Amino acid sequence: MTSITSITLDVPDISAARIFYDKAFGLGDQIRFRTAQAPTVGFRGYVLSLVVADPAVVDSLVHPALDAGATELKPVKKSFWGYGGVVAAPDGSIWKVASSSKKDTGAPARQIDDIVFLIGADDVAASKQFYVDHGLAVAKSFGRKYVEFEGAPGSVKLALYGRRAAAKDAGVDADGSGSHRLTVGSSAGAFTDPDGFEWEAE
């Protein structure tokens, strides 16, 4: 199975980034860093999502992230789909922390069930076909609106959403240009996808 093994974020200061992410989310080596400051403006075309068991776990991640220097984009709250919120890390990457549960279940604090790399695609159907051709298997698909791919246990999952829908869900304007400041490490090999994300072999 083709899987995403890591996400590398371009950050201005690797040491500061490690301190922030250790305090905020504790993600280990699935999130990596390199020093780079390629020009970028506005929405970078993606959201990184942390899927967790219940509202208490959401709070156990969002509150430390804000304390460590994240900016609140959408405050945590209940909605028809569950409970969650969105923050921007100091490096500018957007993180959504969410649970489909609206009630606490007693799950361990700060335990992350899934990391999802959500691309705000210009053409969901075209991007979906591109990834299928590169060995990813579709887990869920809702026409041209949303696609989620299968991932090996412990891997980062890939999902596609329309660019404007992804930005709206994150609480930001959809306009943006320049570098994504993100590289995807996977078993699929090295390539540039239809939305301009660089993938490298691992």
C-alpha cells in the first residue's frame, strides 16, 4: 500500500519549530522540519488535521498549542459533525484538531488517532485520478467534493477537498500563492502533484 510516511515543513527556525510542536501536539518524527523561507502569500492550499477520540482530547491539544504560540483561527466548539477547532502554527501551517464525538469518552489526553494531510485541490476529480495512478487506494469518495485515501497503520492519511471549501473550513480566505512550504515523504516516489505539492521518496 502506498503511504505517506512524513510531512516536512519549511520553517524559519528548526529549533523553535521543534519546541512548539513538542509542546503543542507531540507528533514525533512524522512531522519534520527544514530551514527554508520560500515566498508565500495567503492560504498555502492545505490543512493538517489531527483526528482524536473526544472533546477532552481536542482541548488537551489545542490549549497547549495556543499557550505555545499558535494563533486561533476557529475556536473549539461543538457543531453538527462533532467538536473541534483550527489554529495556525507560528510557521504559518494550519492545523485542525477535531473529533466526531460530542461527548467525552474517557480517552487518554493528547492521544492522536489519525494525522490527515488535506489538500485544497483546484480539481478534486483530477487530483483523485492522479493519486490513484500513483498507487493510492480510495477509502471514501463524494464525487468532486471530498476524497479520502487509505493509509497504512501509523501513516499520514491523504484527503482532497475543494480549495475554497478547505479554506472556509479552516477559517481563512482561499486566495494565496507561492510556495506551499511543505514536502510530502512517501513510498510513492518523487513527483509534483497537480496542486504543486512536492513529493519525495522515502
